[in-house]
Amino acid sequence: MELKRMMEKGLLSSFSRSLHMLSKNIQGSLNLHLQPLGIFGRREYLSKAYFDGDKGWTSSGSIQGAALKSGKAELQTTGQRFSMLMESLKRRHFSTTGNGADDQKNEKEKISVTFVDKDGNEKEIKVPIGMSMLEAAHENDIDLEGACEGSLACSTCHVIVMDVDHYNKLEDPTDEENDMLDLAFGLTETSRLGCQVIAKPELDGIRLALPAATRNFAVDGYVPKPH
Amino acid sequence: MYNCLLLMIKKLQYGIMALSSLQKWFFRGICSASSKPLHVCVVGGGPAGFYTAEKMLKAHKEVQLDIIDRLPTPFGLVRSGVAPDHPETKIVVNQFSRLAENERFSFFGNVSLGTSVSLSELCDIYHVVVLAYGAESDRILGIPGEDLNGIHSAREFVWWYNGHPDCKCVAPELKTTDTAVVLGQGNVALDIARILLQDPAELERTDIAEHALASLRESSIRKVYLVGRRGPVQAACTAKELREILSLKHVQVHIQEADLVKSPLDEEELKRSRIQRRVYDLLSKIASSQPSDHVSCERDLHFVFFRRPASFLPCNDANKVCRVRLEKTFLKENGATGRQSAVGSGEFEELECGLVFKSIGYKSLPVDGLPFNDQKGIVPNDRGRVLSNAGKEPSNFVPGLYVVGWLKRGPTGIIATNLYCAEETVGSITEDLQQGALHPHISLDKPGRDGLLHILQDKNIRFVSFKDWEKINTKEINDGKLKSKPREKITSWEELQEIATQ
């Protein structure tokens, strides 16, 4: 029961976070600059719509375009999180099956993700639906850098999706993500930014490799030919 | 009988060998298990310094590490280089600040290598010294007229609008001309063009220095030329910055279709590089798009390719620049590297302007007692280990001395480039520790932090600790709140030191 409650709390908070970001993105795309609510703490999932809980709107130059794009992504994520939340609540209040079946269903609300570091060491973790891989890595003490804390302003959370099938199940990267992937070290055909890969049921069992730091990195951010 | 004796001697020998290796193993075990600290000093508190500090502290539990920086404020170019309208790029300081919570770490601001403490003094009191002080000077063109008024290096201008305490007085004259020429087409050049052409109202809620905002409000600059020696295929900027400059309101971007023609070598280059491919696609899009009629474009940005500066010319005022003489270039392949260089064609043209920014690269400064390659502007090194004799044969490693960041690689790359650079240097240090390459140097007792405190006390230098920096940080943030800015930067040495020492 405890686990369920925690799961729900997690779902609820990630859903309300999504809703919050979504509303900000809608505002952004309509070019409205409303005062930030500042409800959420530092670890807020920042999107490229330049809304920051502490600083408010920062760059208004490209807000419309960026907000619209990430608004679409937010809509999808919010939708997913909403349906997950509804499922969980339904099960909790209307389920007549015993605890065993409930626990099984709990497991389905988290997916299994395996991180493989540059030395080949593997670590399997459970990630709740709706959480980004970057957040999940940090919560499980996995060494994934996140210099810009998920605001699409760096490439340090670069991960390589080891299975092409899983890679194809991800939404296409936005221009903003591609711009950052340009600068990633050890870029491959199935590279993505960890902060943009959000856990969903179809990604269960996904394996993510942390790119090896290449010894001969060129000084101008030159990316070796993808292989 | 004789054979027995031989056998006994052999056995004794084996016994002694076994005992001595046991002893070595024992002592090595003792050394790593002992709490004898390894004192490390990192000179320079920018991304290279902080990433190195983070990795050293993580990899070695016996390390006591100090970062020294000549400014009272840490974070280097994250604070004084990243453009004010790129706040997300500065978020990395949160990660760096967390280092301050580590008891084995200390920050010493207002301590300058060379004046406050010399390199040899540092090598005396620390086991390992890592130089991460970056590049605080500029490449020069070496052409006539470079000393005229109105010609600035990109570094100076960027420091100026970011409120660096060294650049408050090097204010550019933005009211006397409507045209500025920026030489170079990297991301710094794009930053300069964007800051000059952006509506100042858009910068009001950023952490831009107040004196710069005031000056930009009165600026008469309406046209900026971004001049590059080579073509759009070789442009050094990246997609994000290019996209940003295209979305500037009231700014029309101009590119000549003729410049976009690609040679077979250009096609090869594009095939090899994803970054260049995406940049070229964006530049082609600009050239082919029609100017939007419904939005009035009061400002113009021109991308000029295949031109290199030959000289700067004054007009009426003999001390001030008013024209740039440019030589047309064409590309020629440089040996087997596939890299194409610009070669002068002998044809010249002139561009009228009152302001010039040279965005052709930063350059590191040498320090007394440090091997330095003047031509490349870096310290000769092998994966971070400093080489004596300027890298020429025969050269040795200078034990205990390492470099990281721009001082090691040259002044290019992004913040994240230092992540991997630091990993390499820390890897070299770790290797040297494990293989005993630093013996007997490493086994000497050194005072480390206490030694530094002693030296600073003797010279009466009031250093700025991380807690002192937090006083500055808090004041800047609070002052910023009054103007809806993330912070209001304090830009004078005196005021910074005053607040730090409260």
C-alpha cells in the first residue's frame, strides 16, 4: 500500500508538473507573459519554453516557436501522465482483486531501464512512467551529467539507445534537441539526450549506454563520424 | 655437499625476494590506507577548474583541493563569457557550487598566479598543481591600422557587456556610427551581432551589466557585417545560435546566393560533419527566403564570406577607424588533411564602418617559469602532463604539474568540452600516482592549504572564500529582483571586495 501511495504521489506530482509546464507553454505560444507561480522546487523539469520557476520568463526572442514545439511534446506527456494517473486511481478505488494482483499492476507503472557505463558495467533500475532518463539516473546515483538540468542547453546527458526498436519508439527529436546533439561527444545514429527521453510502457527493457569519453576529441566540438 | 649449499642459497634468495615484495605491498597498502592527504591546487575557477576539482575529489578520497582565481568571483567565462540572453547555459554553476559543500575543497578568490603567489611557491606547497587559467588575451591580425580607435577584441566587448571588473572602462562608442563590422563567424561573433542588433528592451530582464544596457539603449548601430575568410560550409558557428539570430525581431538577415555554391571538396566536408551540414542548411534557407513584408526591418545583419581584412583605414579623424579594406579569397586544399584554407586573390574592396570587433580567437598568457608554446598559445603537454623544454626533444614531464582546459587545448570548444578534458587530465594524474611516476615528490610532507594561507597572510592579501562569494551572489540577486533581472552584476573591483569582506 505504501508503495502504491508513493507511486500515486509520484504520478500526481509529475502529472501536475506536466500540466503546469503545459499551461506555461500555451501561454508562451500565445505570447502571454504571466507571472510565474513558483510552486515547484529547484528540481523542476524545465522545458525549452524558457519558463523558470525562479526567474520567470527569460528569453522572449524565440519563446513562441520554442513554446509551441515543446508545448506539443508537453501535451503528449501530460496526456500520458493523466491516463497513468487515472489508471492508478481507478485500480486503487475500484479494484476488487487481492494485493498480489495490485502489486503486479504496480510493476507495470514502472518500466525497467538498464544503464551501461563506458566500462561495460550495467545497472538496472525501475523508472516511473513520465520521468525523464536524466532524473531517473540521478535518483539512482548513475553518473549521467546534466549541466543545464534538463533545459536543452547542453549535451552532457547524451545517451545511446542500444536497441534500434526502442529508439524507433521514441518521438523524433525537436530542432532544439538536434542542435544540442550536434555537440555531443561520441554521437551515434541512436543517440538522444537523456532529459528528453521520457519513460513510457513501450520502452520497458530499454538499454541506454553512456558514451565513452573519446581520447582524441577535437577542440572545436567536432563530432566523430556516426557509426 | 656443495650442491646443498647452492640450493640453500637459492632458497634464501627466493625468501628475501618474497619478503621485500611483501614489504612493498605492505607499504603501498599502508600509504593508500593512511590519511596522509594529497594536496592539490587548481589555478583558475572556470569550468575546466571546477570539473577537474570535482573529478579529483571523487577519484581520490585523500585529496585536499584548493581552487585559486584572480577574480573575487568564481566560474570564469560562465559568468563573464556566456551571453546574458543565454541563462540556461549558466545553470551549470549550480553543479559547481555544490563542490563548496565538500569539506576537502576550498575556494580562494582574489589570489593571482604571478602576483599573489608564484608558480614555484605553489609547487613547493602542493603535491599536484593543475593550471586551468584559460586564455585572457587575444589573437591579433597584425595588419596596418589595428591600433585605431573603434577597433576592439571580442573578448573586451563580451567582458564589457557581462560586467567583468577589468572591462568597465573599455566602453565601445555605440553612438557615433550606424555600421559595425565583426571579423569572424563563430558563436562569439554571433553573440556580438545579436547583442548589438537586439532590441534593448529584450535585454532588460537579463543579467546584462547596467552600463552596457544604458549604452545599448542609445546605440545608433543599425547594420552589422559578419565577415569570414572562408565560405558558409566552413562557418564556425552552430545551429542553435544561428537559429536564434534568425528569429530576432526587426532584423533582416542577408546572405548572397552566390556564396552558397559548393565545390566537390565542400561536399566532402559536409558529408563528414553533421554540425557543418546543419549550419549550411540553415544558411541556405536564409539566402532563399524572402524578406517579410509585414514586419518592418529597421536593422540588417549581413553574412560576408570569402573576405579577409587587409588593413584598417581612418578618415577625417586620423585616430579613428572608418573603413576596413578586405581582400577577396578563394579556398585551397591544405595537403592531405582535407582542410581548405583561404588564399588571397589580390582583389580588394572596402567596407565603411565606425566600429570593428575582432572575433578571431582568444589567446593564453605565459607565466614565469612555465613552458609555453607561443605560436599555439598553449602549454606543451601530453594528455595534460606539462612537458618541459617547450615540447621539443628531449623533453621530460615536469613532475606534479598539469594543465586542463583552454590552456591545454587552445581556446575553442563549449563548456562541456572541459568535462572530457578534465577527465583526461585527472586520468593522467591518477595514472602517475598509481605508477609511482610522482615519487619521491609525492611522499614529501607538504603544507597545502595551510601553506597558501601562510603566504597570503605574509603578503597581507585578503582572499575571497566561497562563503564570501555567496555574499556577493546574494547581493547581486537581491539587487536584480528590484529590476526583474536574475541578478544585477557588481562590476567594480572595489565594490566586489568590499561586499566580500563584510
